[in-house]
Amino acid sequence: MKSHARRFYRGRGAGKVIAGIIIALIVLAMIVYAALFFGLRKYAVYTPEGVRLEVPWLQETPEEAETP
């Protein structure tokens, strides 16, 4: 009986560590999402078809479009 109780309590610490890691990853994802949202907000273009991003460093130049 005594050894069973030890195994039960030993495993509870791992669950707390895993829960902490998951919470930290969720918080980190929210921070990255907010940073991208506010950072790319000035590149948003509103058209009748919807919203699109016109990011300068992702635009094709005419030279790139003509290559076969």
C-alpha cells in the first residue's frame, strides 16, 4: 500500500510541469499574434472585396514576374 501511494504522488509533479509549459506556450502565441496584428496593421488595405495585406517586402518586382 505504501509503494502505491508513492507512485501516485510522484506523477503529479509532471502534470504540473506539462500544464505550465502549455500555459507558457499559449501566452507566447498570444503575444506573437498581438505583435503581428499591431505591426502589420499599417499594411492593411480595405477594398470592396475584403481586406488584404500589401507588405512591401513580399511584393513581386517586374523583374521577378518576367523570369520564365
